[in-house]
Amino acid sequence: MQSSITYNATVAQDQSGNYTRINDAIAAAPENSDAAATTIITGNKSNAEGFKTYDTATMFVGGPGFIAVSLTIENSAPQPNSRQAVALNSIADRSAFYKCVFLGYQDTLYADHNRQFYKECDIYGSVDFIFGSAKAMFQDCNIYARRFPLENVITAQAKESDPNIKDSGFSFQNCKITLHQRPCHIKSEVKAYLGRPWRNYATVVFMESYLDDIVAPEGWIPFNNNTKMFYAEYNNRGRVQTQVRG
């Protein structure tokens, strides 16, 4: 997707680029750049190469209070054979991402732990592409399902503990769920599910969001025989109106 772009700077640990650290490249980037397309962080590690899922991440964020504005973070591992290939892995408490773009297929955005906030971001993926055990809020985001041989699943939330503990769960408010690169006026052949429970107490809510007709009418899909999850939808709109499951 990014092959036609000319890069102003390249980060490479083997010193083959302009910088060896992402922080140095970001510090050198001009202030007030136009959009996320201006600053792109890309990598291509995947499970198929023997990496553990969390080690495939193009970018890892751990520092509390981290804020990113107008960045594109991509894992360009070829699909479908690469399997899990993470673009962002964040464990940063009170982290915030504004007008960022996350590009990948399976396991694009790993909201791993702690409190995270995503505002006006574009998230691309195919299977479990927003996953983890963070307490994460997604507001005014565009969520794009990519064509894939397997079933598209948007979330795989991983809350493991008692449901009365409020430290984990995904909330989507005023987001748009649709297909990437869909021809106008053509009904989609792609079916996407809002989520499946990665852990026993998986918690996900979609509210006041636009659900295109790629969303399966049943909304959610089982996984590992989990029965204690909480899934809910409230006041959504669009071409499909899924039933509330919670």
C-alpha cells in the first residue's frame, strides 16, 4: 500500500538508514506536518518468521502519558501466510493517539494493558485486528476490514478477571466500521464480526457507531467456548442493525 511513497528518512538498526532510533527520526521531523501520511513507521516482522506475536510489533510504547499525533504505523508483512503481524503494541498507561493510522492485517493494534485513548484514528486489519487486555476507548475512529480468505473479526478482547473489576475492556463510540477499498454501490461479499472473546471475561461495547453491511447480522462469533464475556451494542446505525448480545 505504501510502495509508491518516497521517504524523507529511514530508520534502521543496522545503520543503513538515516537514523538508528525512531525517537531520533520523530524529533527531526518538521513541526505541524500536514497529516499521518507525512510520517510513516513501517516494519514487516510476523509469526511466520518465528517471532512471538508481541515481538512482531513495528512500534512498542511503554512510557506513561505517551501521546502520538498524525503518525502512520504499519506492519507490511505479506498476507495471508504471515499470520500475526502487529503494527502497534502499547502498554503505556494514559496513552493517547490522535489522527493516527494503523496498517496491518491480523493483529494490527495490540492494546495490551492499562488505559488507552484513540481519537479520529484509521485502523486497518482482517483478523482480531484490535486486541489485548487494555482499558481502551476508541472515539470517532474509522475501522476498515480488509479482504481476507478467513472470516474478518474486528476485536479480540482479553479481560481475564472478575467482571466487577473495571480495569479492562474496549469501548467504541461514534466509529465507522466498513470495508477497505469497496466499489461504490456494490454489496460487499466480505463478512466481518464485531469480536470474539480471547479470554473468559472479554468486554466490548459498540455505541452510536455506523455499522456497514459487512457486519454479520449475528454481530459476534464464539471462541474457545467462552461464555462469561460481555458484548453490547447501543444506538448504532447503518446498513446493518445487529442484535444486542451481552
